Amino acid sequence: MIFDNTYACELEGAFAPWQPAQAPRPRELFFNGALANELGGDLVQWPLEQREAVFSGNQVPEGAQPIAQAYAGHQFGGFSPQLGDGRALLLGEVIDVQGRRRDIAFKGSGRTPFSRGGDGKAAVGPMLREVLIGEALHALGIPSTRALAVVATGDVVHRERSLPGAVLTRVADSHLRVGTFEFFAARGDTVRLQRLLDYAVARHAPAAAQAQDPALGLLEHVCQKQAALVAQWMGVGFIHGVMNTDNMSISGQSIDFGPCAFMEPHDPATVYSSIDQQGRYAYGNQPTIAQWNLARLADALWPVMKGTEDEKLQGAQAVVQGFEAEFNRAMASVWSYKLGWGAAQDESMLEAARSLATFWQALMHQHRVDHTLGWRRLCEAANGEYRAITECFGEGGQDAVQWIETWLHETRAMNLEVDTSGLRRANPFVIPRNHLVEDALGAASREGDLALFNRLLDAVRRPWEDDEALQAYGEPAPPELATAHRTFCGT
């Protein structure tokens, strides 16, 4: 890998140089050959022993400059002025085959100056969860960080019980977070805050450099990215689970898959995270939380915004308050595709999509219908085959049929036809079903058996297919499992 480490070179004070801990008995559990090809170089030609040495942290590759990044963050609404990479290291940046700058980072590589009393380690299960969720979102066309490798360390991690340890190697467009800006703002360090702003603009929002106020331009850029991202999450029923400001990426990618899960019975109040006792990060709250996080980014950028106090206030409020309209447009566009209409042509089409989808999801909620299958079965309904959809709705089958007839009538009234191939591409059949994820991670962690994990990984990489071989991956969990499911952050 040929490294070009701009973060380490340009952002003094935003990190601490550090080295990964040594792994006593590294053993590769996962390697992402397709992603390695994107990164270029000769990664895919590395022998197994070299991959295990590098991706366990035992051998730092030439040109890498391992650093623990500093950031602050609002966690469940409460502000912590210093968080940082407590068990992660940024190895450096590479330019991939398409000319994109990509971060290569470890997770679970040992204590750092930001560990705050933690052990800096990660267990096999949570690191393999990162693989499954990242690859599933990527296959669904949703921007996401992705796993390049997972290597078991041969070490033991002590949580509620002793678990086998592992190191994840993650690839991201960057690891800049809302909390990165909060770190310098909390210290009143406007010089380094300005340097961070310039860096973020150059890397992620170059058009903002020409704006009258680059800080406001960056805020607007992040607002647009997050509106699109959260709308895509909502479309597939994804629940991030811990949308703290230190887990909100400036690049607009999904990042940090701890207590995340995909919703099964449709319910806006769905929470799977064991630590979210108040439902702050429930499925239906995600747009509101994204807007709240953007307000915290505006707070952090305030010292480097241009103009008078009134001008800064008006500009920041306009962008943050504008998130709602931005998200509504993005969400209506997602619904348009999920209704088989393709790209919306005008506002009236967006409004029709919003109205129909809202009603459909209300019906799914009322009748406890699986979010994924409730949408997927529209593929058959569009061709006049209602049996599958009425089976999903049970006693509410007639309500579903009436909605379908309204949907098809609205489609004809707009001189459209349902694009059945597009409908299938917008409504996945396979998602990482929570019970299957837990089974796969449990087998990998307890017995070192990766067979279930590898089969599930293959399935989630093919979300649109519903052939016979994938039927077991498309079925929802038994109701008693679905309602009792809980996820954990892994720290």
C-alpha cells in the first residue's frame, strides 16, 4: 500500500502518534478481496502470513503513520469534551484505483491515550458484525464504511464473559466526524478549528471553498449528505442504534456499527440497542437526531463562520432548519423508487409518493407486518398476485388490497407504469436478519466456526435476489425472537 497521510501531516493537535498492540497468535477470519482490488497495489497478492501480520497490527506497513484520532462528542445528548480513538488507529490514507482518497484504520488494536480506562480491544463477534452490516449496506447502494479484513488476535477480551479478540481493518472516505470539530471548539482553539475546516472542505466539499462562508458551505454539504443517507436507512429499515455526534461522519457514510440492526415488524418506535433505554435513537427518531447533530456541528463551526453574530445565526439556522425539507425530498425520492415509479419528475409526484408510502407504512405498523417483506411483496402485487401480500397482513389483508388498488390507480393517473424490475431493485428480499446475524456471530465466537457467517455474508451481498437458495435468509424471525432481540456495542 502506498500511503499519503494528509491527516497526520496537516492536522497537528488532532491526534496522538501510537502503535498497535502485538497479537500473540494472529489468524485471518475475513479478507475482502473485492475491496482490496479497489484500493489497488498488490494487496490481493499478499501471502496469508503477510496479511495476518499487517492486519493484526504486528507489522506496520511501510509508509503508514499510525495515529489515534482526537474527537469529542455528544453521547445520548450529553457532551464529552474528549473521547477519541480509544481502541482504534488510523494507519494512513491511500489513493484508490479511481483516484479517491481512502482511510485505512484499525479497530480493536489496543489501548491508546484516549482509551479512558478501556482495554482498547475488540471481540470477534462485533468485528464480524461490522463486516456483515457494512457489506449489506454497500450491496444495498447505501454509503458505508467497509471491512477490509478481520484477524483474530489469539488474545482474550473480557466483557460480560471472556471472548476471543480480533482486529478489524476498516476503509472509509475519512474518519472526520461532527465530534472532530467539537473537540477544537470545546477548547476555544480557533486556529486548529480553522485548519480542520480547511482540510475538511478540501477533502469532502471543495465547492464550499468558493462560498462566501466556507464553514456554512461545509455545513450545508454535510446536511445534504446526511439527509440522503438517513432517507436510505429508513427505506430499508436500518437502525443505527447509537447516533452520537462522534458517530456521524462528515463524508456522509454510515460508520460505527455497534448496536445496529434492521427492523423486522414495522414500528417507528423500534429500538434494539441495550443501552438506549429511552428510545432516543429509535427507527422513527433518526431524521430528528440527524438534524440535532447538525445543530451541534453548527455550534462547533460558529467560531470560524464569517459575518456578524446575527448573520452567522441566520445562516446556520437556515441550513439546520432546512434539513427537514432536504430530508423530506430525499425520503420521497426513496419512496418513489420503492413504489416502482423511478426518479420523481416533479413535486406533485414526490408528494404522491410520500402520501402513499406513509399510508402503506401505517398499515404495516397496524398489522405488525415485516418491513422488508411488506415492501418486497409489492413486486408480486404489481402483477396482480395478491396472495403473498395478504398472507403478510393476515386479518388486515383486505386493507392491503385496497391500498394496492389505490397505488395502481395513482400510478395510472400520473400516466406511469410500475417498473417491476425497478421495484425489485428498490425493495430487497435479503437483509441481515437479526437472529441469523446472532447465530453466525455466536458460532464464530464460541466455536471458531465461520460457516454460518460466510453463508450469511454471501446472502447479504445479493439483497435483490430471491431464488430458492436464499429463501431462508429472507424469512423474518419468529415473533418471540423479533420482539426480544437486543444488540450491544461491544465495548
